[in-house]
Amino acid sequence: MAKRPKNLLFLWTDEQRTDTLGASGNPRIRTPNIDRIAEHGVFFENAYCTQPVCSPSRATIMTGVYPHTHQLFSNNQLLTTEIPTLAELLRPAGYTCGYVGKWHLGNELTPQRGFEQFWRSTEDNYTHYHSSTGYSTYHHFLTERGFVPHDRTPDGRTIFSRPTAARLPEEVGKPAYQAREATRFLEEFRDQPFFLSVNFLEPHMPFFGPWDGVYGADDVSLAESWHLPMDETVPLRFRALRERFATTNPHVYTNDEAGWKDLKARYWGLCSLVDKYVGQILERLDKLGLIEDTLIVYTSDHGDQMGDHRLVAKCVPFEGAVRVPLIIASPDLAPRRLATPTSQIDLVPTILDLLGQPRPAHLQGKSLVPLLQNGDQAPADAEIVVEWHGWDGLPKDLSESSAYSHLIATRPELGPTEMRSIRRGRWKLNVHLSGEHELYDLQDDPGEMRNAFWDPANTEMVRSLYERLRRWQTRHADPLALPDPTVAVSR
């Protein structure tokens, strides 16, 4: 019988779609190292984040509680100390914890929340939040090699911005730096239980890098929803956002089919770039004889529309933004694929279970170990809830949200943005505070092209899903007062 793992290697990206892995069934993209994790692990075909934007999702991944509980609703908010991180749960058990990459949960530059023993930061973008603490360790890595920062922050500092870093030679780019520091951690702490978290910024915007030429327009295709208009019953703010990207899209060189294919090809290049450096970390783990003692998790904080509905990035409840890659490989688990919908809310309790550590009572997810061990049992009965809390109070200069800030400021008729989404089996119901509800049959309409909410034949399905969503809210103390969609659909 295989032994229980004692170490945890947590590899994650930023803004990576599920279909950007060979293991997902995409024959045109090259991700051999991540595919190898899937070959020896459990691959989740339908994994979801809890809110499709960086910091709220990251806080859930780190704490095991929903956004409405940890209260991070927009980006770079400070994570409350009242809720422990996974590192803070493992430290008392004797784990050495290290973090390499983007943090995005408050102070980026000083060691945080259980990772004080080894901390390597990569993001200079947020120095205006904590200017007294200096620059990222990646910044110092570059200056020690003769690179000079030229980008200025609002407070007058000079930094290496994300676009500048993305244009550097590959050997000094962020993925190479992160692999270098991750292997240093493995060598230094190989003889004790460890938790190493490596978070790559890629394939997050600026959507270009040293592997831009790896894929061409002929390698990629755009979703059917790129070509066709949105259903007129889709919430107005999503249709307005599509209109905005149709007129102004800062991520393409030409705002036409060729330009969007080029964008997607560059995005794929970033995914394959990450795969290369994941491979270097795995190679060192293997050479140090640690593979058989290590639980490996691979995921992302959220997805990216990347042309679906002619949208880019996240912040919407469509599948491209809310679904994420998820692989769990452990020496005591048989390889398998799972169709059962699952949520990242379950990651912390699952990891603790696999490592033989106690589960704190405050966690809001469940252990997936029975699913990992036994495979799909009743996938149609699994319920997944995704939250959205709107952009109230969000800084206007945040690039990810600028389109939304503009829309809400100039189109007051767009109404409130808060919503909850529940998926059960083939159906997904989005209940909006604005009353613009949606229902999608993900089996017959995987591209979410037709809002089936107003079809009288689906009235009972709407009622059933809404009742389940309300029970979920009660169970997890979610205070959002959702309108009853059955009132609208019965009119």
C-alpha cells in the first residue's frame, strides 16, 4: 500500500483556462510536464473557482472559506488575520512553508501568513500600497544583473512593470526566476516536511512574452460565441461589456478575427512557457528523491474568456472565466479522471486530509478524498456555487476592472452587479440582484449561447436550483438577499 505523502507542492497560475492543457483534451497545445502530473494524478474535468477574479479566489484557495466569509471582494485587499491560511495550519505540524510568486492578498513584499521562512516576491505593481517596504525580490534579482527599472508608479518610484518584465529575455523572466527559487527551496528544505507554493503570473495579461511565436493563428480557433451576438436576455452589463471590447480592446493588435486569434495564440504561448518551468521544478523534485513523498496540486485562480462571447479576462459567470484546471497527484492515489463538478473551496480540507492533518471546524468546504479514491459516483448531484460581489469601492485605476468601472459610471441603468451562480448536473442558474437571471443547459449548450431561463418548460428547474441555492446560503451564512427568480419566470 502506497504511503501517505508528507510534503505539499502547490503549483498554480493566474487566469488559466481549463482547455489550455493537453490533458484537457486539447491536441494542439503543448504542456507535456503538466500533462505528466495529470497522467499520474487525478484530473478534474469540471473544477470551479469561488469568484472569478484574482484576490477573492486566492483568499479562498489559501483559507478554505468563501468570499462572503473572508470578505475580499476586489483585488489586493488585505486578508484578515482572523482566518488562518493553509500555511498557518501546517506550520504547527512542523512544516517549513515557502512562497514564490504573486501573492495579491495585501503586502506583496514582506513575508506573509505562515510563509515567513521562505518568501520570494515577483510583483512591483503594488509598491504604492506599501512603499516603505521597498521592492520585490525579483526586482533585486534583475538589478543585480544590470537591468535598470524605467517604469514609474504614481508615487514616483521606478519599477519593472509587468509589460517590461514580459519583454525581458526568457532566462531572466519571471517563470525562470520562480523555477530557480523553487528548486533552491527544495534543496534547502528537502530533509523536513515542507509546503511550497509557486504562483506564476502567466498567462495573465499583458498576454505577451518570449514564446509569442510558438503558436500561430492556424493553431487556434475562436468560439462560436465570438461570431454570434449575445442573447438579448443576457444581463445588459455583459452585452455592454462586449460592445466595449468590440470598439476598444487593448489586448489585440487588430480588433478583428485575425487579431483575436493572435491574442489567443500568445496566451497559449504563455501556458506552454509556464509548463517548461513547471518541468524544471518537477525534475529537481524527482532528482532529490522527493516525488514519492510529495502531494502535488496544479490549478489556477480563475479562467479567462479569451474570445468566448467576444470577451477577454474574467469577472463574468461564463464557463471560460469560472472553470479552472485542477490536478491532484499523490503517491497513495490511483490516476483517474473525474467528471463530477468540484469547487476550490474543497482544496484546503482535501489537502489536510491527504496529509493526515486535522480539519478545523471553520472550513466551509469538504474533503474530496472519497471522490479521489472511488471516482465519480453521482456527478449529477454535485452542487457548485460561484459568487460575485460587484465592484463597489474598487480603485478606478485597476486595469482588470477598468471596463466595469467605466460601464457602471456611464451606464447607471446597468444596475447592481452582485449575483450567485449554482451549477447542479447539466444546469447552471445565475441569480442576479438586477433581476436579469440566466439558466444554461451545459450539456446541450456548453458555449452558453442560449439563456433558457425564460422557457416555461424550465420553470421547475429554476425553482429547484433556487431553493438549493437558498439552502446553501443558509448553511454558509451568506447574507446576500437574492431576488426570487421564480417570480420573474412565472410572469
